[in-house]
Amino acid sequence: MDDLTEMLKGTLEGCVLEIIGSEETYGYAITRRLNELGFADVVEGTVYTILLRLEKNGFVQVTKRPSGQGPPRKFYALNDAGRDELAAFWVKWEYVTERIAKLKEGGK
Amino acid sequence: MDDLTEMLKGTLEGCVLEIIGSEETYGYAITRRLNELGFADVVEGTVYTILLRLEKNGFVQVTKRPSGQGPPRKFYALNDAGRDELAAFWVKWEYVTERIAKLKEGGK
DNA sequence: TAGTGGTACTCGGTACTACAAGGTACTCGA
DNA sequence: TCGAGTACCTTGTAGTACCGAGTACCACTA
């Protein structure tokens, strides 16, 4: 699959929120998860910038824990604002995909 | 619906290609069509920049025709490269929506 | 004990895209 | 003649993902 980066703009953040929402986890693991899911080109730098943004916007709660196999990990969990943001993301996503599906059918 | 602009990045160009592909048309009408379809905030300036990009990249054939109700219109039609690009867009779109659906289900 | 590879986070700069805001210009009806 | 609707264009800005490089810690092994 060629370059998806432009298409992922605005959706990657939602994906990260979803991953954090389903389980408290940390940046490196999130990157791995996204790669597994098929977003092969997403790199660590991107995920960390998203995580910093989420933190700055107050959507997550951060806990630092020693790792045992490297430097300490920063674990992220959603707070209430984060859950709201995630819900809003899915609403937007549904809206957009629905409209584009309609467009594709040549529909009115 | 609040701001969709970030989510539309990378997909709006495909939408415009699809519209042009189904019928030879012009910028102003494309904007109207997108607004009708539910992309209410898409403005003319955005569509024109996309059209110029498509032209520069050699995906469209342009024909100027007098309008009778305003300045002359620039009609756009897809050429072979444009049809290829459109097909590639849908492949990418399917890919991304599928992965995100999987993510949403919490699936592996 | 030095080297390698995997884990884990950070940061500055760049490219691309959609939008904001303003302008130009043509036609028609009041 | 003036406004509204049609139609196009341009410059600048903001947001987002990526690139590339750096830091650091640990386990294993030659």
C-alpha cells in the first residue's frame, strides 16, 4: 500500500484515543499496535507527538512506570474529557464515511 | 457537525476526482455539490486549489466555455491518468476504512 | 567488557493540505 | 445603477504526519 499519510491526517489521533481507551498503554506499544493493524508506515515520532498533544489538551492521564526492559514507560489512560473526545471522533468518522459512501454510489 | 477539515485532508481531492469522473463539470458547481452532500464547510477557495493541483499533476483535461450567467466556466474532465488516480484513491480509502473498522471492533 | 540489538522517549524541522480572506469580473433584474 | 448571484483566482495561515537525529536503559554474547 502506498503512502497513506495524507489520508490519516485527522484520523490517527482518533485511532490512538481508541487504543488508549481500550487499555492503558504506552507510546512504543501503541506504535506496534498501529503497525500490526495495517498502518505500517506510522512511526514512533508521530505517535509521540500525538500523545504529547493529547496530554496538552487534557484528554489523558499519564503514569510513569519502570519497565524492566528499557527506560521507564509513560502509560496513558483516558479521562472523562478523553472519552468525550473519542465519542466525538467516532461521530465525525461515521458522518464522513457515510457521505463518501453516498458520493461513491453517485447518490444524491 | 463541527469542524471536519482535518478529517477531510487527503480525501477531499478524491471526492473532487469522483465528481469530475461522473460528469464533466466546473469549480463552482463542484463546491455546491460537496455542500449538498453534507460537506457544508467546504469553500470555493479550497476546491479551486484542488482543481489547480489536479491540472498541474496532469489528471484532468480543461475546457473553457462561456456561461451566459457570469464569467466563462472552466470545465474539468478526467483523463486516463485521472481515472487511474481515482481508482487508486478508492483502493486506499477502502483499506483505511477497513482497518479503522477493525480497530473500532477492538479486533486484532 | 565492549558491542549489538531491542526497548522507550524527545525534539526541531519539513511537506502537504484545507481554510480564511480578499479580490476580480460578468450577467441580470429591480 | 446598484445589488445579488455566478464564477474564478491568489496569498497567507494553521494543523498534522513524517523525517532524522539524539538520548538512554537493558539483556545478551563474543
